[in-house]
Amino acid sequence: MATNQLLPLLLLALVAGSHADSIAVYWGQNGNEGTLADTCSSGLYAYVILAFLTTFGNGQTPVLNLAGHCDPSAGTCTSLSSDIQSCQSQGVKVFLSLGGAVGSYSLSSAEDAQSVANYLWDNFLGGSSSSRPLGDAVLDGIDFDIEATNGDFFDDLAKDLAQFSSQGKKVYLTAAPQCPYPDAHLNTALQTGIFDYVWIQFYNNPSCQYSSGSIDDFIREWNTWISRVTATSFFLGLPASPAAAGSGYIPPYELVCRVLPAIKGPKYGGIMLWNRYYDVINNYSATVKSIVCTASHT
């Protein structure tokens, strides 16, 4: 076959290979989203983020809120320990997310940050405590979804948590900033350059999110993030259905065949979805994983 005949076939093969790569999903804020074990055994996700530790810092007693799944004050969340271990046995990393859009959290000093780091290590990571809310399972890391404070001393918290990696199992650090750069709450923490995965929330932010027919502002903001923040990889954060956020939803074929090819590069890691409940309802992850792009999609 002549070279000029091979070229269209090679281009088609490259397009057909386009997919969403690794998928991270938030779990824990809807009792109807299914179990954590089922979430991991679906085979859809590389990372599951437990949402949220909504209260911590400034002398407050930490509060874990997993909506209708369990009641930490009654000790019923310890039943998730076996689910977490099942996830990890399948190669799925499980993180605990700090903060969220609604919560009572802040850090008052570097000492306060160290205290919170010690609490997280002893109660969710590789340390020991008589009051571990999720039982004996050792989580893989901590996610920063900080949306309700000025972000002071969260750089200290990140550094303190990272130091625990020297005690054996690596403590992964992840973050979910809003897409306008720099993030008002997480910039100082992210400038430490020690985060592994940054899943940027490209939704509920019309100034920088993708909209059909207008990709330039989105690409510009994505490139700003990956050039100004040091991290192992960056994820495109999206709502898993139109109902999951006020704006920013991208239909699966448009995501796979137009948006992802524009941002894929050495620093691209995959997509992050809010959240598992909406992903189940909309079948978003399974759809994007199955799409094969054709000329009609591009």
C-alpha cells in the first residue's frame, strides 16, 4: 500500500484510540449512589475520593460527613474498612477529601496545621488511634477541596502530611481547585509543588469552563494551570450529568473527540467527576470509555 493511502488509516487509528484515561470520582454525598465496594468493582475508576471531612481545625472536633451512608458518631462508618481494602486490592486508590462547599473548617496557625495533620495520620492514614472513623483500613492519601476559607496554613498542612510518607506507605496529596487561576483558597498550598494529582473544577465557572463552540478560554486556562503549578498530573474536573452542577457539563462524545485531544500531553492524567451518584444515573464514565471517535464526532 502506498504511503499516501496509509496516512488516512493512521490518522483514524489515532483518533479511534482517544479515551478518557484514568477517572477519579467523588463518593459519599448521596446515599443512593451505591456502596463503595460496588463503586470500585465497577472497573470504571482509578481513584475514589471520600467526601467529606467537613469540620476540622481551629480547635474544632473533626466531623466526617458521608451523607446517608453511615453515622461516624455512632461508629457505623467502620464498616467501610473492608470496602476500602477491597478497592485497594483492585488497584483503586482511596482518598479522604477535606472541606467541600459547605463546612466549618479553617487553620489558625502552623501549629494548628500540624495538629490536623497528626489527626489525619492517626485516624485515616498509617497511624493508630482508638477512634478511627473508617476502621483499620489505611487510606492512600488526602484530598484538598478547600472552598470556604482563605487558605492560610494549608501549605503547612500539605507539607506536614507529605512528611508522613517517610514512615513507610506514601501519602498521596490531591487537590480540587476552581478553574480560575490562581485559586483563591488553594494557591498557597499548590505552590508547594508537592501535590500528586490536581483535579481542576472546570464547572460552575463560566469564565474558564468549556462551552460548545468556544474552546479558546478553556484551553488558555488549562495551559495556565499546567505551566504554573507543579504536580505529577492534572485532571479535567467535570459534572457527571447536567444535574450535577449549575454549568460545565460536556456531552461524552464532545469530551472524548474534541476536548480531550486538545489538552492531552505529558501532564494530563484523566478526568475527575462530581460525583458517583450522577455518574450512575447518567452512565457517563462507561459511555466515555466506550466512545470511538469518527469524522462525524470531530
